[in-house]
Amino acid sequence: MAPTTVSSPATAEQLWFLDTLVTIRVAHDAGEDGMSVIESVAPFADSPPLHVHHTEDELFHVLDGELQLRVGDELISAPAGSVLLAPKGVPHTFRVVSPEGARWLVTTTAGDFEAMVRAAARAAEHDGLPAPTGLPSPEQAAAFAELTARHGIDLIGPPLS
């Protein structure tokens, strides 16, 4: 059976999500199983708040650079080539630890993570990372927490430092 969706640099959808560049490689609605593959590029020290997904596992495949992941109580070093699972229901976060930044794929299946990214992102205005936004205001943080909760993701703690 031939693939129905081919992601190439010319056709992939690029978005700025917080301080990262994300590329939707396989959209949730492209296949029957609902698989979503999103490529992320982030700068050194980038780290989302500690969070938990209630509807889907999150699979990380590090392509370039190195991440440090916290999954539950475990702190894991993830250099390029690593593949790690953050199971649904388990608190997790990551931090980019390589000075040159990092690039990785995230694979999920329920569509909630992709929908949240799309709702929070804006179209990338050029190739590369967006200008850093800095720390969110209390109002921005509350709005983001509300947005993630609507997509089955609860923010429960600070980023990795």
C-alpha cells in the first residue's frame, strides 16, 4: 500500500510554538490510527513545565543534540539516537542540554498534543527559531494552563533547571 501522506521540507507545516520551531511531519488526521509526528527544534535550556498527558503516550526520538528528560522520578540523558517513552498518566518534562540546541520527533496517537500545539502556535514567519519570548506573565501562564487542560494535558510543576 502506498503512503497517502509524504512530508517533505516543501510541504511540511512549520509553526512557532512558544520558543520552538515545530514541523508537523504527519498530521493526526492523515491516517486511520490517528498517529501524529511532530519535529521540534529548540534552543539550549528550553524546557516546558512539568506536565502529564491523560489521553496519550508521548514518544521522543532525539535526532540532533541532547535532551535531559524527567519521566516520573527518573532523570534520563537522551543524546542523539535515543528513543524514550513518556507514558500517559506519568509526569514528565525535558530540557535541551546541548549548547547548539536540539532536534527531535514526538509521536502521539490521540490527537490532543497536536491539537494543543496548533492552538498555541503561530505560523512560522521564516525558517529557524522565533525570537525568545521570555517568561510568561501570570495571565499568559494561566491561559496556557487552561489551553493545555482542554487538550488532556495538565501542567503540574516547573520546567527543569
